[in-house]
Amino acid sequence: METTKGKPVFEHQGYLYIFNKESSHKIIRCCHNYRHGQCRGRLHPMNDQVIQTLGDQNHQPIHSARALIEARTKMNNAAKKTTNTTHVSVADSIFKLSDHAVASLPNLQNLKRTVQQICQKHQNSLPLPANRNSLVIDPLFTETNRNRTFLQFDSGAIDQRLLIFSTKKKFKILENTNYIYLDETFNVIPELYFQLYSIHVAYLDHILPAAYVLLPGQRQRLYKTMLQEIINLVPNFDPLNVMVDFENTAHQIRSLPALAFLSTNDVIPTFDEIKAQFPIEDKSVLKYFEENYIGVKTPSSRPK
């Protein structure tokens, strides 16, 4: 049995013990509440048998302690080896526990978070490449969970390496759309790259992501290369309308309904501030909101 960090744990009469110290002839284990609960309980085991107990416990024993730690161990091992979802890994590990034992566990979100952390630690065991030239992408990570090709373009082992991710289905949507929205993100990208460029499309009254591009920089030449490679992948790609910085525009639009939470005297001045920062290409949205909710100003400078 082991802790969530993979350390051996020993159960005795409802109490859990972890490694404390070792001498030439014996090992001493301390209560797992030693650090946080100042519990002084200790024991000296040998070959899974208790030779001696030391000190007094300052808390009650844990009901079904062995079953609980075995369930946690099973959950940890599943997180390291299985491809199941987090929820399934947790459920498979605890479904045989009694209601009383389950009540002693951390809440479900805490258990899921632990499984996710263990899973990420073992999935990301490969060292980070020193540069883009030496980046080798395992074929396993070029497909979706449904075994569809996701990495559609890789410019190869060069410093200005460019990667395009999408699916054939999304390319079909790109081919037939009239509206696309381009956005760049800098805070969720791998260390080797400069930005993640995303292309969204209007489809069935929804805005959907259609392609993701990892770019090594922000030069105009890179953007031209990106668009040319997308055209190579989607020959009939020819949208009528292109909106740039989609996330910023979406943020501006979302700020309009928030005016309803302001005091009456603050609505007009705040709307004027939003109006001054609004993208020119989206003035039609602003005009509609002003005409229907704010009121167009009269010559006397008062909204009617």
C-alpha cells in the first residue's frame, strides 16, 4: 500500500503509519498525522509484523483504514497506467468501499484532482526538447481519441517550425464558411513556441474552433506562410468576412450586458468608454445596442 505520493504506508489497528527513520537494525514508522496533527504514535514493524508500538495516538482510528488505503493505492496505479477518464479511475477504485469508508475520503473533486496530477506527471515524462529543430512528435500524439489525424502540417526540423492542427471534418467546414475569426494566444503555449493562433468559424449559429497553429514568432512572413499552408490543405478556402482578434471583440461584446448592473448615472459614461474602445468592424453591434437599449443622443446631447 502507498500514499498518493507513492510512499509506502503501513496500517495497524485502524491507524496509518509512514516512514520516519531507519537505523542499522530497525525501521521506525510514525503516524501519518504526525506533521499536521502532532500525533506521537509510532511503531517498529518487521516483515509486516508489529514488533513494538511507541507513544500515544491523539486521535481516533480510521474506520476501514486498510480498505481506504488499498483503494487509494489502486486509484494511484490506475492513474499511472490506464487511459480511462479521471471519473472512471476514481469510481473503479472506491465502488467496493462501504458508505462509512467513502465518507472518510476527501471529496470527489479532490480525488479527481489527485488522479489528474498523477496522470499528467507520468504522461509528461519525456524531457522537453532543447529547440524546435530537435522536436520529435510521437505519432500517438498526432491523432485524436477517435484515431483521426489531428496534426495536418509540420514544416519540418527547422528553427521557424510551424505546426497546424485540425481534422478533415473541420477543414470541410472551413471550406464552406463565409465568416472566420482569427485570434492569437500567448499564455497557454509550449515553451518552445511564441504563440497559438486559432481559427474559428460560424457554423449552425455557433462559433467553433476549426484549426490551431503553433507559431515560433510574430513576423508577417510567418502569418503568410500559415495562410498559404492552410490554403494548400483547404484549396477552396475563401471566406468573405475575416475578423481579427476575436477574443478581444468577444470581451467587448460581453461587457455590454454588464451595464445593467451599474447605477443609472454610470450607464451612459461607461457605455461611452466601451464605445471608444470598440473595434471598428463591429460598430454594427454597438449601433444596435445603442439604438435599442441606450438611446441615440439628440442634438441636446441627451439620449432619447
